Amino acid sequence: MAGIISGGNGDGGIQLGPAYPPLDIIDRGDVLIVRALVPGFPRKCLDISVDVQHLFLRGRRPMKQESGAYLSHERALGNFERTVALPVPVDADHTHAHLENGVLELTLPKLEPARPLRVEVH
């Protein structure tokens, strides 16, 4: 599946890596399941868009001002944007999303392949 996923930092956010959030894509025959790890992002801070061939994930998390100086700072903070080129066309109108325990799960129904249409000659 190399080459179909890109990612990076969001507008004004901290670079979270080339593939954030990490995700899995599972083919279940008639649907694709996408699971993305988004711990600490509430529903209201996630923006998900889908077209026939792409999934767009965005997260916005306000950063808290901490008093004192960090001695270690390993947790990912800030914003992210990620675009995923889907391996098959999907029905964007019937996509469902569910967030539980920091895991965003999307169900993307596959589109039926177009069948040849016979055209009458008059």
C-alpha cells in the first residue's frame, strides 16, 4: 500500500510526522474500514471529508499553556492534516464515522463498478 498515503503538519501546528495519525485500511469486500489513532482529539476537533477516491482527515487541538519548563515533551500536540488516496472508489454519501477511546473508525462503502451501457443507434 506504499505510495497512497501522505501526511504532515497542519496549519500553524506542530509537525507530527509524515504519517499522522497512524491508520489501518481494511478491505472487507463491500466496504473499506479505516481506523486512525487520534487520542486526545474530541469529536468537535476532528474534520473528516471524503470524495470518491480520497479521505481527508484534519484535527485541531488547542495547546495548553503550561507553567514551568518542560524537562521532557514526548506527547504529540497541535494540529494535523492527512490525505489518503483510497485504493478503490467509495460512496462518500454513505460513509459513517465513529470515535471511541481515541480510535476513529470510518466505514466507506465501495462503489459498484460501472457497467457498460448499451446505446441505441437511431
